[in-house]
Amino acid sequence: MKTKKNVSGLYAIVDSNYPAGGDMVGLAAKYVCGGVGVLQLRVKPLENSQGEAERAKKLMLSVASEVAGFKKNNDFILIINDHADIACQVGADGVHVGTNDMPVTEIRKTFGDEIMIGFSSHSAEEAKKAWEMGADYVAFGAIFPTKTKGPGHPVQGLEKLREVVAAASIPVVAIGGICRENIEGVLKTGVSSVAMISALALANDPVLEAISYGRLIRRFLGASR
Ligand code: TZP
Ligand code: MG
């Protein structure tokens, strides 16, 4: 059996709506060039209709197939948001799901032990479910206010993040509104990894930004562990 790698360091997310209509493969290439440890591809339907869900899934398959090709010459963990079947089809490392997706236990049963499973949690109770169900890592957020997830999304703050990290038996990935001004507080909680969408996608030079955040995170986690 393949040994599963642990999620750690900078976790970059390429989101189809951020920027809307952007070149997902091009941005993924930049993050890989910037040495990210983990890269997630995220394509959300723009509206609640079967046609739109199909369009989004088709786009995901095409982007994921291309980005999986980068794994030949680069060492990074590739995660597909929502679609375990696409993750397996393109040879990605894992899938990331939330409470409204295929349950973690069912993904395990269907796709086996080798697939890495990440679970999105938005409360300490939901986070606990992640390790109880057999996920490999848990994402917790939004830590800070963020426009990327849309309005009405609960903000958890650093204190709750600290509690989740202390209770967790699997790596914790912090997400939501994390940027240069607040990342040190996040790293001090003992998280394994920091996920970002806008702080990387909006940078003048996403390659340099990924390199810089990656170094900062490694330096901090290396020094404190
Ligand atoms: N889940 C919780 S917050 C969030 C997601 C997908 C958005 C993260 O984006 P950003 O731009 O890094 O705040
Ligand atoms: Mg989902």
C-alpha cells in the first residue's frame, strides 16, 4: 500500500470563482512552481441546477486531469474538492468534503484506504466528527472574516482553533481570511497547515507569494516542533 503523506505547510486552493473565470490550470502551475505542499482544486456550481452542476463537474475533470500531470515532476499533494470519483480517475492524492457531500465513511468504503480524505468543519463539534469518521485531516474555519466564502459564514477565531488543535488526533488545517497580518497568530495555535485562496490569488506575483508564505510557515513550524 502507498504510504499516505501528511498534510503540512502551505495549502493553496485554486477556486474557479476566485477570480471568476480565471485560468485555473495556469494558477495551479504557479503555486506548484512556488513549492506548495498541498494544492486543492475547487469548482463550485454558480447556481443550484442540474445543468450547472454538470458543467462544474466537467470543468473539474478537465482541470484536474491537467494539474495531475504536474505530479510527474513535482512533489505536492493534490486534493480534489467534492468529487472522490474524479480524484481517483485522475490519480490525485485525495478528496476534500463537507457535511453536505458523500460521507467520509462511504468514501472510505468505496475508494479504499489509500485515498486521503479532508473534512471541512465549521464548529468544534463538526471537527470532532472528522477524526471519528476516519478523515486524514480536518479543515477548520473561517478563522477570520473573509469575502471569499460569502456572507453569513460563521467566524471561529483563534481561541476555538486552539481548542480544536488540542483535541484533534489528525492534522488541522486553518482556513478563512488568513493573510500576512494574522498568520503568525494562526501558526502559534499548533496547526499543521494553513489554507489560502485570496491571499495567494490576488498577489501581484502568486509564485513569489507562495514561496514566501511557504518559507514563513516552514520556518515557524520547524522552530516550534
Ligand atoms: N472555507 C472556510 S473559509 C473559506 C473556505 C473555502 C474561504 C477561504 O478563502 P480565503 O480567501 O483564504 O479567506
Ligand atoms: Mg463540499
